[in-house]
Amino acid sequence: MASSLHNAGFLCSDFHVRNLLGVSVEGDEHILITCKGVVKLYNVLDRRQVRSWSTKSWHPFTSAAVTVPETNNLAVVINGNSISQWSREEDDIDNVKRYNFESPIHQLLVSGDKVYAVFTNGEIEELQSALSTRRESKPGFLQEDETITYVQIIESTSTAIVAAKRKEASCTKLYELQLNQSGGRSPKGYDLAVADCTLTGLCALSSSTLITLWSNGDMYSFDLQNDSLEKLPGKKHATETSVIPSKSTKILELSPSHIAIVGMGKGDEGGLIVLRDLSFAMTVCSRKLKMYHDPPLAWVTPDGIVVAEGGSLALIPYTVKESNLATVFGTKASEDCEYTSEVCRSWNLGTEEAVPVEAQETIYTNKSTELTHIMRDLKKDTLTESLLVTHLVDILLEKKKTRLLNETLDTFRDIPEACLVNIANYYLSCDDADFEGLCKCPQMETKCVIPGDEPEEVTCPFGLAKAHFINGLLRKPFTDILLSPELYRLGFDNALSLIQYLHFLLAAGEALLVPEESSRIPSVAQASSWLSLLLDTKYQHLVMTSQVDIHRLLLSCFTQVNNLRVFLEGLMDMEPLVKRVVEAKVLPPQMNSSAYSLERLTIT
């Protein structure tokens, strides 16, 4: 599976964004959500609050709560000058002892099995040591008018990276200090600056690499372990074009080879998450957010990226995979030479290395002889798959090669959305007889009866062969923001036929709940996505029509989709209980017998 950002899932919304202080990891499947007046223990899997601890309004929390690995207790900063620790069994944390400090505290940081207290003057001390010396004034190395804008501990080198900025200064200073070294000299600050630019995002990676983003879009990479800080910001790494770089951004490390940039998207005032591959300095994918927050509110957890989505928190799972040349281009590149070697030889060393399977394949692999000849006749030289297939589809549509279009959909992975709509227009304009005998088609029900007070019979609008070809089209992956504008080119009669077929797939139960590689039948998610986009792009024509049959079709579509939604929500409610039963887990004591209810679910 390639690296990607998956669909967002709702977590909670019972807070105000302005009061949100942070999110931290709390064991398996749990996170801590800290607001100014409350700390919530939240189960990500069940999407429910386990419990919470509140404080008086005149003693607000001032940094995100963390879990102390040694004791498994929770710790948080209160009023900026005291720390409170308590166990999960504690009900009233106002009765828990608080440790007051002479020096103001910026935040608490977890690194490995230790918790560190970061003071506003730049001093960083292990929590237990800080508690024993809390009455002493911390020396620090920052001036009174310097404010910490970023701090990160690199566990592998036991160093901390601190970025600070003065109120009137345009330049940020970077400090690198060694942890757990007493009596050492104060670290020297180095200017982190690029001519005529403002620093809008930075991240110190676990690999001791500093990534910075500047207001002109330039991204710089700096080796903290081997290079002198005098050479900051390092060498130019890439140019970020997806987010508006002049706005404040947040850079998150997802893996040694991938980062996520959270910022403002271009074209509207919404937010955007961009997944970038550091090895090849390229954008892998992006996902829109409803609203942009300044500064961006996002945190990495083992279950995904937790981000403020409008007035709520959402979880965006992600998959990261180290890239190679084959996956960087998103597909296999066309190659005129059909010979593939089992080994490749280094030019200098003459050593033999195994070639990945994807690198042994060319764009002509698994294609029929007729389709291969047409591809060669294009004479487009070396192209990526998505560029070549555009020209190929145009030729096949011009020649009305229906069978080869079907083969193209089966064998090419990356097909542009414009090509999908062109093929759809062609398929839907053809008669059922045009598809007969072109390939072997699996059996599929062509009629069904929808139960109810007035049973309704639904018939497949296409013949078996035509439906088989349409299914191959519907199963192809697409991006909704790219497909939606292309669907306006789909004729209304063709769109109506496709809506009728999608309605049949959902009503007859032919659509699969889980996509299967061996089946050409689209999944419920794929059918629903196509149906949603068709209804959106043809909305005015559909609502303005006076045809009663179309109104009945739309009403039936709504009924079927709503029934599926209720059914799937019922299954999702049962999922946590079933998972605990399968894993033989004991139910938590706070869960009573009415926490879950098993109801009879009826698919209509």
C-alpha cells in the first residue's frame, strides 16, 4: 500500500478551540485532551470519553497534560508556576498536592521513559529532579523578552532543540542543549533566518534533521548532528506549493521518511494537511480541512493525526511506506525495451543487487498484443502511466474499442478522472447488445423486491454484459475534488441511467461492504461516492424536472442510503464490544450493563 492520508473520523466536540491546550498519547488506544479547565481521557477506538478531571477557573491548566511513564500518573502545569500529579482513580484533583516553582513553567515534555519540565527561561530539567529543586530559581539562558516558540527533545542524542523569538525581532534564534549535564555553559543562540523571508514552520526530526518552512515556500534541511549551527538554515530541500507558506504552519514527523504539514489551503480559507516524502522531496497526497486555525492545532498519535476540524477534533489515520523509484512516479514508467534483467550492476563496484518486482515490470506488462501495438503506435516516448493512458483512451474511444477500454481499466492503475468520465459517457451511450460476447461475465441478480408497506420491485437498467463493464469503471480509484468538475460533462440521460444503476446496486445488496480484489462489483463506499457526486453535479436538473419517475427514484435512493447508514452505524456501535470479546478483554469497571445494546438490525 502506498503512503496516504485516510478519511477523517470524528472524535469529540464538547470544547472550545480557544481553550484547547494540546493532545498527548496515553497508552494503547487512548489519548489525553487538555483544555484550560479540564483534562479528558479519551478512547480512540470506541470514540468515547472514559473519564475527566476538572480544575477551578482561577487555577487553569496552562499546558497539555502528560502521562508519567514511571508511575503511570498524570501530570499537568497549573497557573504556569505549579505542577500537579494524580492517579486515574483520583476524583478531585483540587485536593491533590501541587508543587509550586520559583521559575515559570512553559510545558511538560515526554521523551522515552522520562518527563522533562521546560521552563520559560529555556532551562530543561527532568521532572523528578525539578520537583526536588522547585524552590530554587532556575538559571536558564533566555532573556526576559525572549519567548519559546518551539521545543523538541531528540531522544537518540539526548539533546533538546529550543527556538525562541523576541517581541520586536524578526529573526528566530535556535539553541541546542545537552540534557542531564549539570554545570555546563549556557548554549549559544544562532540566527535562523533566510533573506526577506519569515519562518512559518519547523520540526526537529528524530533523525537529528531540522526541517524549516519559510514564507516564500522554500523548505530547508539541516543536519543537527554533523553540521555547525552557524550554517543554519542548511541546504534547500524543496518548495512547498500546496499550502499558503506565508501563513503559520505546523510540521509533524510521521516516520523517518515522511512528514505532514498542516496549514492554510490555497483557494479558500480552509485548512490543508499535506503528506510529504522527504527522501524524494515530493508531495504524496493532501487532505482538506473545514477550517484553518492560527496556529494550526494538530498532534501525532499512534492511531493517526489528531487535528482541530472546525469546532471539533478529528482523527486522520495515515499510512507511510518508504518510497522507491517505482512508487515515486505513482506508477510504472513506459519503457521501449522489453528486456528485463533479474539483477542490476553497480557502475562503480560491479556488485549485484536484487531488483524489486515493481521495477522489473514495465508499462507493457500484462497487456494484450493488440493493446500493446496501439500503445507503441502512440509514439509518445517515455511517459508516466497517467499521461500515457490519457492519449490511449482518446484513441480507443475514437476507434470504439470497447473490449480494449475494459482491458485498460483492468490493467492500468492510475487513470485520470477526465478519462473515467469519457469512458462513462461512451459506455452509457452504447446499447446492451454492443457489450455481448466481448468477455465472460459473472452472474448477477437483475431484479430485487424492496420490502415495506408497499413492496417495490427494482430492475437493473443494464444487461448483464453492460453492467459488468460499468462495474469495472466504478471500481477505479478517484479523487472526489477532481472527479466532481469532470462529471458536469456527463450527459443528463447518461447520468440518470448511472444513478438508476447505482440505486439498483445498493437496493439489491449487490454492492460489497468490503472491496474484494477478485470481484468487479463496486463496494458500498464506491457506489455511494459516485451516487453522491452525480446528485451534486446534476442537482438543478434533477429537482427542476417534472417527471414523477425521477422523483420516486431520488426518494428511493435517499431511503436506501439512509438504511445503509443506520445499519453501518449499528455495526460500528457493536465493534468495540465484539473486539473486546474476541480479545478476551475484561470490560472496564466504569462500563455498566447498559453501555452497549444489541438490537436486531434489518436491511431493507
